[in-house]
Amino acid sequence: FESAPEVLIDLKLLDEYRGNSIPKDQTSLCIQLIFQSIEKTLVTKEIEEIIQNIEQKLIKEHNITTRF
């Protein structure tokens, strides 16, 4: 992910789903983001801000919808 900070060291696709609970023109993706820093301990607030920034960029550029 080119605009992600250096602390995002890996992104894995865990699941891809198409089915009755998902609109036909959409796919549900479950991803895992792995963060790590060799310089400092990462705090939850910092990671949450990074995730929010990534999410906003994906919404803007790819019109994604998040589900929890």
C-alpha cells in the first residue's frame, strides 16, 4: 500500500466472500494489517489513526464500504 506508513509491514487477504448477505456486485474481503516498528513501541491510538487514514483513502479512491 503505497501511501501507508513504514510501520505497516504486511497486508494479508484472509477471506473473500460473495453470497446472499452481500450485494451481487460486491465482494466482502477480510484483510489483516500487520504493524511493527524497530524504532519504538506502537500505541493503539497511533495504529487506529493509520487505519482510519487508510480506510478514508480506500473510500475516496475505490468507494469501499466497511463492515464490522
